Amino acid sequence: MRRFEYKKGSSYKFWEIEVEGNAFTARYGKVGTDGQVQTKSFASADKAQAEADKKIREKVNKGYAEVSVSSAPADTKAKGG
């Protein structure tokens, strides 16, 4: 799983993505909350990875920075896995 955070002014958000087979799952929201989860499936694993890479580029272009998942605040990690 890769985690990105955006902090500007009073805005402090996170976005995570994990590719599994021909799908990816993204979780996003305000830091300190569980956020929302969205899963998308694709025709192939290559297509899923390509779309995930595209989303990552979009987030980075918007100002999100990748952070280490192990350094993320404990209350924002996925519960149960």
C-alpha cells in the first residue's frame, strides 16, 4: 500500500492506494478519520496498475506527498488489515 498526504492551511487529507490483481482499492479522507473506501476492477492486472499509476501522478500534481505507512498516525491506518 502507498500513502499520500496533503497539508495546506487547515486542510490535512490522506489518500492510500493498493493494487491487487486486476483491481485497486483507494482509501481517502481527513487525517484522523477512517475515510472512505473505493474499489475499481479492470480487465487485467496491467490495466489496474496503469490506472493506479495515473491516479498517483494526479495526486502528486495536486500537492500530495508520499509518506511511509509505518510513520502514519496510528488512528489513520486501516483497521483489521
